[in-house]
Amino acid sequence: MFQYLIKRLLYSIPIIIGITVITFAVMYFTPGKPVDTMMDFNPNITSEAKDRLVKLYGLDKPVHEQYWNWFKRVIVLDFGNSFKDGRPASEKIIERIPATILLNILSIILMLIVAVPVGIYSAVRKYSLFDRILTVIVFICFSAPVFWVALMLMIVFGLWLGWLPISGLTSFDFNELSFFAKTWDLASHLILPVIVSTLGSFAVLSRYIRSGMLDVLKQDYIKTAYSKGLSERQVIFNHALKNALLPLITIIGLSIPGLIGGSFIIETVFSYPGMGRLGFDAIMARDYPVIMGIGVISAFLTLLGNIVADILYAVADPRIRYR
Amino acid sequence: MKSEKLDIKKIVLLFCFLFFFSCSSEKTDQQDVTSDNSSPVYGDAFIIASLSDASYLNPVLASDTSSSLVLGQIFNGLVKYDKDLNLTGDLAESFEVSKDGLEIIFKLRKNVKWHDGVPFTAQDVKFTYETLIDPNVKTPYSSNFTIIKDFKIIDDYTVKVIYDKPFAPNLERWGMSIIPKHIFEGHDINTAAANRNPVGTGPYKFKSWQTDQKIILEANPDYFEGKPYISRYIVQIVPDQAVQFLELRKQSLDAVTLTPDQWYAYDSFFKFYNKFREPAFAFTYLGFNMQRKPFDDKKFILAMQLAINKKDIIEGVLLNTGKEAIGPYPPQSWAYNADIPESEYNPQKAAEMLKELGFEDINNDGWLEYKGKQFEFTITTNQGNKQRELTAQIVQEQLKKIGIKTNVRIIEFSTFINQYIAKREFDAVIMGWSLTLDPDQYSLWHSKQTAPREYNFLSYNNPEVDGLYEKARSIFDIETRKKIYYRIQEIMEKDPPCIFLYYPDSMQAVHKRFKGINPAPIGIYHNFIEWWVPKSQQRYFFSDR
């Protein structure tokens, strides 16, 4: 097991390097060069000064050399300065992490709390009225456009009922509030974005659980359990559930990069200061240091998520052993 | 089923009732006009919406509207326009222009302090001037100040500016915000920490900036015109206009710019708001990159103008909250030449002109080819301005009728400016200019103003217009200047620098609890420091020292 882990970690090194090569290449071949952006802020720049800047940024060198220089800096976690406002890219990314992780962890938790029972119930009561209603609801959730749902919820809960704030992360007087008021302020701002970002993934996950459970219920050992005279409750919760939940591990593992990923649409509609808006703005503004920074971090987390999922599999399922 | 439906209706009605009832009971005294006569009190906050975050909180570097929304409250210039559009002193107590127009003497106010307590002196003015003309500073405003021949400090509170040539708009240009020497000296201003933590002289002090969320300013108790009544000035970043409107209906924003369809929304939505509508000092245009073919030919632009029905655009996009444009000056400007007729809409004539230029549909696919090659161009405009997006679509449809194929591309604002405009990477753009009150538009149309960050990015080049703009800015007499600007508009009718589409109105909603608003030709914000909220209606409270 330990050996396997070492092997996986070693394997992921070339993969990460490969990802950075591809990210860099895509960026390099995108029209518009970083130095152009820098120079456009300066109306009085002469052609000599341009050449000097090109040299300064190493853009006169061949591609492989440029990549190598970038790579050397990234190894020491230096992602360079943002072109938009001159601040370090890492600072801009780190600034977004708390709000992004908060939103995503809450929506993953909510997703699990709702999707697991729903999936199990509709598997156990397959084709019942409840299952059919749930199926319809799930498909509605899955196919409704996120921004529309967000606006509707804002109108109902923000405007008509007035229970929740419409957008933003905190009220402007947040710093002057007491601890409990702060908690409530934050929580009330989070409720709608969390619900909206859960909807789509909830639909997918509950379907997974339902089909996983259905597969398990067909197994011989379940029939054995029934024939031993166990109650349905015991069969489902003691025998079937554990195996049905195995696919969940993969899904949770794969959602680790999503933790800092963020969604542009949800963040824009809710004026939420997350990674999605930063990434989107960076791409739109050709802010390469920020794009590369976000790219590398999410590649790293994706690999990490995969490894974590594999390990959890081995822990949860005795049939699986890595060598 | 029927009874169920009825129940839902009842519940909704009940909620609506509860909502309105609870709100109106809270604010019954709001409609009470007599409270206007009682004396102003301090307190409360003013929350204004912005679609995007500021870039730099430094008036020398920033040129975006989001930044200037904040900067206007933190900094002062030497002069400003009063509510009736006359120039008056701001940081300058008084000013004097010599008879030949070559010298201006500014007498500065003596009791002005920067927000950190350091006194404001002539040194700061000189420092600002030197920063603006420093070639290493990334400022778009340099050309306004490089024409200064000499800048002299006479004493701590008197400065003298000497010009080579008389320059009519020079006084207005000193509305440029003055930055503090003691903060920036010895730092690279392009990357200085104070760009995110500004120190100014204005009515509000910087308090905090949460990236992409909000910028909070607090009243400056030592402001030289008196402490503002409203305790906080808050710019809330809400990137979606529909959400801004929802926030307005929930009364969590105090000032929101309205789109034409929002302006015509149900009266009940504005129960707690006053609406203000005034002609903006601006125009919106369709401009072509005249460095590219065939846009360098004025006949092509004239043909496009014939093919575009401006009335359709104003009706469809602005819902008639605007006026058809005939040139670069809006009707309320003294330079507006009312003799210029509105441009003709005649697609047939446009098609004939295009044929003369070498446009022809050779392969019968319905689209015109230019000199035997397939022809299409892209109209680019910025994201987040729905009016421009809609205008682009209408123009696209209208040009389709004469066989000109266009694509519409909508790009996030700062990318649009930095990547497309500054690099001349565009065929055509739909954009607008917010104008200064002085009619000098040298920087927009003079053929020398074409460096990457300068404003004649359409590359308009008409030697006669160049000459007239140079001449007009050297004359102080308004009647003489007027004649020159009239002439410029006549030339632009024949050789248009772009297609002037419309003069928009500016519309906004401001919460009714704010008293002391005094709409004037310059707008409503000229006396913001005198706005106040009666104690009983204040919504936000602060424990100010």
C-alpha cells in the first residue's frame, strides 16, 4: 500500500509537468502577448523601450527557454505579477481562496445530505410515485439554467419574503457587528448561492446513488440477507448501503479541485468574490500570470483528488488492494 | 385543484400585502415633504452601485468610471464646475488668467489638510504636475500638461502656470485631482501602495477596499467646505444590472443607474425612490478603424451612415430616452450647431455608393464582396453595456439589408480597452464618449492623438479639422470659438470621423430618504456633501468618534 502510494506520487510528477507544458503552450499560442498589455498602459513608450521590455520579460527567447524560466520560478511558487494592477498573482489567488472554499464545502455537504437519502429512497422504492416525482424534480434541477434559478430565488426570498440578502458575501457594516451577528450575516448571504450551486450536482449525485443502490440490491448476498429473515431496514442499512456508497468516494475525490474552482455564473449573479470571477476576468484580460497560477493549482488539486480517492477506495473496500 | 390555486393566490397576496404593509409602516414619514424644511442632521450611509471594481485608486493612473466614482469623493482639483456649469475654485480659492491667456495664477486655500493631517501646499500641486508629465508614469492625462512651458511656485499658497500658447480649456484641465507629494515622493507611482490606500483632500476618507465587493469611504470631519452629513459613502460592486435592480427594490442600494426599460418599470417599484433623468453630456457612436481598408475611405463611412436608421436605434434601444446625434456636441453644449441636419436614412443610395467603391455580390450568396474578395467585418463593444450590445445587433441587421456581413463581438471592458482599442485590433466599435464641458475635443479627433493609450484610436485624420481644433483652443472669446466649432461640425458632416448615433439621457434612482438633492444642469451630485437623512429615517448607524 505504502509502495503503491510512493509509485502514484512519482507518476504524478511527469503528469504535472505535462500539464504545465500544455497550459504554457495554449497561452503562448493565444493571440496577444503579455508585454503588449504592459506597454499599452504607457502612451509615451518608444520602440527602444519596447525592445528593452521584451528582453526584460524574456519574450525574445525561444519558447522552450521561456518555459524553462517560468518553470524555475514556479518551483519556488513565484507566479509573477498580475498585468491588470501590478499585484502578485499568488496574492490575488490566495485572497479568493477562503470565500471560494467556504461556498464549495458548504455546497458539497448540502449535496451529500440531500442526494444520499434521496438516491437510496428512490432505489428502494423503485418506480413508486415518490421515485417518479423525485426523478422529475431531479431532471428539472439538472436542466434549469443556473442564473435563472438564482434570480427567481432572489426575487422570492430576497424581495417578496425579505428573509435573505440578495447578493454579496457580507453586509457593508460586517466589521462592526458582534460575533453572532457576523455569523448570521455570513450565513444568510451564503444560503442562496449554496443552494443554487448544489442543484446541478445534487441531481447527478442522487442518480449515481440510485443506480449504485439498484445494482447492489440485485446481488445474491442481499437475497441471502432477506432469506435469513432480516428486516428491510437492516438489509438496506447494514448490508446494502456500504457497497452502494463506494462510487461516492470517486465523486468526492474529484470534487477536491472544484473546491477552489468556483463558478463564474453563480459568482457574478450573487456578486460573490470567488475564484470563478478572478479566473474569468484574468482570461478575458489575458492576465497570464494569474491564468497560469490558477491552472497549475487546479491541475495539482485534480491529481491530489485522484490519489485521495484511490486511497479511500482501498480503505473502504477490502476487495481492492493496490500493489 | 381550483381551491388549491386560490389558496396559493391568497398566500401570495398575503405576502405582497405583508411586504408592502411592513415597509410602508416603517417609512410613513418618508413622504412627508415638510421634513425637508427641518435642519439637516448627520449620519446614515449612501450606497451606490457599480458594475465593476476599481483598478487604481489614484487619479493620475485611473481612467475607468468605476475608479472615478470613488476618486471624485476622495480628491479635489484646483477648480471645478459649479451646478450651472461655470468654472469656480475648488482647492484654489481664486484664480486669475492674464490678458494674453498665457499665465494663470492660482491662489490656494490655506486651511486644507490631507486626510493624514499634513497641510496641503503648492508643493503638492507642483508634484502632481511633475508626475503627470513624467514619461515613466502610466497616465492617460499627460498631454493636458506637457503643453505647460513653466510652472512656478510663488509662495506656499500661490502657483503660476505659464503656457507657450494661449490655451482656452487650460482652466478646466486644472480640475485634475491633486495628489499628495509626501505620500508618493520616492516611490514608483505605478506600483505605489497608496494606489490601493489613497490619501486625498476630499469630503470622504478612504476606509476599506474589499476586492470585487465594496469600497467604503467615511466622512472627512475636516473637509474645507464642512463635514458631509452622510457618514459613509459606499460603492457596492454588483456586476449584474438585473441584480442591481433587485437590490434596489429591496432598498439595499441607495443609488442605481437605470436602463431605459427600468426607467419605464412599474411605479410601485420606485415607491421609495426618486427618479432623475437629464440629458447626459455624452454621445454614442459607431467608429471604424481608419488604419484598415476600406474604412479609411470616407465614402465607405458615409455609405454606412446612409444604411443605418438612427431612429430605429433610439426607439429600440433607448425607448426614446435619448436624441439622434448629428455631431460630437450634445444639444445642451454652447458649441452645438443646430443647422446640421439629421443624417439621411437611404439604404438604396448606400448600396449605390458601395458599388462605386468596388463592392459587388459576385457569387450571389446575398453578401457583398469587396474587390472580388469575401467581405465581412466585426463590430466590437464592451460587455455589460446592454444598450451598446443591442445597438450592435440593430446595426448588424440594418447592414445585412444592404448585403454587408458583420459579426458582433462583445468583450469585457478592460480587455476591450487594453487589448483591442489600444492595440487598434478592431474593425469597428460601438462606444461612447462622456464629454468635458469645454468643447475642445482635440484629443478625440486630432491626427496626432493616436499613440496606443490616446483617444483618437479611430485614427481620424483631417488636416482642416486638426487646424481648427488647434486654433479654437487658443482663443478665449466664446463667440469666436463657437464659429470654429460650428465649422468643424460642418466638415464632420461631409467627412465623418465616425457615425454619431445618439445622445443618451442619464437616468438614476436615489432613495427618497435623502434630502437636499438639488437637480441642476450639471447633475444631482454637485452638492452631495449637503445631502442628509432625517434622524427617523436613517437606516445605518455608526459609532463615529
